[in-house]
Amino acid sequence: MKKLLLSPEISLSNGGWHLTLSPSAGGRVTSLSSSQDGNVIDWIVPMPEHCRRHGFQASAWPKAGIYPLLPFSNRIRGGAFSWAGLDLSLPLHPGEAHAMHGFGHRAQWQLLDCDGSSAAMLYVHAAGDSGWPWRFQAKQTISLAAGALAMQMEITNTSDATLPPMPLGAGFHPYFPRRFARQVCFAAQQLWQADAEHVATGVGDVPPQHDYGNPRGSPRSIEQEEELTLYYGGWNRRAKIGDGRQHQIAISASPLLSHLVLHAPKAGDYFCIEPVTHVANAVNLAQSGFSNTGLQILSPGHTFICELRMDFSGPAIPESS
């Protein structure tokens, strides 16, 4: 199995804020922390030390950091779909009956530029790799400020006109420390129903038990009996999470990241809020007649752009001068 090595990790800093990222391990952010007067705060679950030393299997990534989602988010049922006369079959994720989370986070990226507080990385996807017939390239730009992180992803379809326009999904998959699930707030118009394998099957209104329009703790933020995975549509692209001790993260996303995944495992020290373009299995749902799936279509020579920003606040954190 393919192994991803974090070395060399790239370090960014701005005041008392520190970020590491690994182009070679899927273009990931591997840590984000602040330090002031001896007080160190991890705002993202940091990559474990054994992964830093020895790497990890590409299909068994640690639940840490932030990784890019492309050219699709979440699951494609059975790894199969038909598109403009093409019948496609993608590799299934080990232990799953479905393709999962695209290819970008399992590949090596190239470091394009780094100036100490920002960096740019490039991923080039060859036609046919992993069963995906389109050729494309993706550029990530990551900028660290005092109290803020900005991420941008640009995806360009570099295929020629012999192929139909490319179906596309994208987004960002951060792992937040579980303590930030004590206060969760965002507004959404829809909640997609899903089956036992976490594949979306239909859409409806947001029920009260899953409505975070007013700030409240996640119902499974500390203890829970089963895994929680929820697919929201039409969210307002603004979310706030907090640890109940005045530390907060304000999340904002660009317009095309119109869907949101809320995920918390049965047990673990993390939870995820993932701004994405589309619902799980969007390419098959769209072919079945569902609207508002968020699926994007990218013609040859065209570029898709999405952005994510996080602003951090609370006591004992360094601020901009």
C-alpha cells in the first residue's frame, strides 16, 4: 500500500501563531497552534508524532489536520457512476463499499512558493489515474495571519475537448479538537437523509434535534452511542464553534461551498465541520433527478475557485499588532 511521508513539513508563523503543512502527504495542514505567555492552544487536532516520524498509509489517514477534498467530497455509491456516455468505476475505500473523499489528499503535492506566513502547493492529476478520465490540476494557497487562517483552492480542467465537461466536487476537511463541539452554531435550509452506510438518499427540512441555528452544544459532543454524520444543504456559509471557555472559531466559506458535513465519531478526541460543494453521492443523485445537490460541472480550460477562512478568538491568544 502507498505510504505518505510528512517530511519535509513546511512551517509558517505569524506573531505567536504557528502552522505546519505537508505537500508530500496530500497537501495537508498538519498542525495549527497559538502560544502566548507559555499558554499553547491547538486549534486543529495536530498530526500524531509517530506519523510525523514514520508517515502513514494513504488509505488509512490519521484523524488530524486539514486536508483538501477533490475532485469529489465524501462518498460515491459503489464507486460507480455514468456521465455523458461514460461508465466510470473508481477504487473503493478499504473497508467501505464506496469511493471516498477523492484523490488529492492521498497524493503528493508540489510546493510552489513559501514566504514564511503563506504557501502555495500544486497537485497534477493525470488522465485515467484512479479511474478518473479527466486531466486536471489543483492549487492550494494557505495564508496564516495573527488570529486567522485563509485557504483557497483553484481547480482547472486541463483535459481536451474530446472529453465531456468534468463533474466536480471540492471542499475542506478539518479535524477540530472535540472540546470545540460544546458550542456549535450555523443555519441551514435542508438536511439530506442518509442510509446506514452514510450515503445520501433524499432531502428534507432540518428537524429540531439537528438544528443549530441557535448556539448549542452538539448532542453528541462529549458522549454518544453511535457515529454522527449529517449532510446539510443551503447553509449560510457561516459557523461558530466554541469550547465553552471563551475560545471560539468563526468559520466562513465562499458561495460555492453551499453544503456542510457535520461529523463526530462514536468515540474520539475530534469532530469535523466540513464546508463542501455538494452532498455525498451528488453525481448519482443529480443523474437521478435531484436538484440542489451542489454538483459542479467544469469545462476544459475552466477554473473553479473556493475559499475557507477561520478566525480564532479567546483569552490568552496572540493578536495582531
